[in-house]
Amino acid sequence: MALDVYVWLAQRLYRVQPGKPQFVDWASLYGQFGQGFARVRDFRRRFLHTLGQVGAAYPAAKMAADDRGLTLEHSPPPVAPKQTRLLL
């Protein structure tokens, strides 16, 4: 699950408009990542643990979790864009 969440956050956080956080409720997260969990409560506990792992690999990720869900804020991508030079 950690790799799936990392990839999801890597593409999603960069697309969040600065100053306009997006909220994702637990039911939506469960629908996307909760395969194999019978209860949302069990999924949420595992997902929060997974967010800790992902945060270690993506420390610039700006997000906050609460009882309702996850709030996402604009964040830089986890890997800086590659700079290329044009040779003329």
C-alpha cells in the first residue's frame, strides 16, 4: 500500500491549487485503497501508519489527517524536475 499511496500523493499534491486545500474523506480513500479490509476503521489505522512511511520518503508532502479524512495541500513533487539544456 505504501507505494500506491506515495505515487498517488506525488501526482495529487502537486496539482492542488496553492491556498486551496482539498479534502478527501475516509470513505473515498477506503474505496481507492481499502481492498482487503473489511472495516473502514481497520483500513484507516493501516492507512495512517502507511502515511508515516510515505512521509519519510516524501518529507515535503503537506497533508493532515483527522477523524473525517485527509486534507491535502499544494506540495512540491518528491523528485525535482530534470533540467535540460538545448544545444543550438
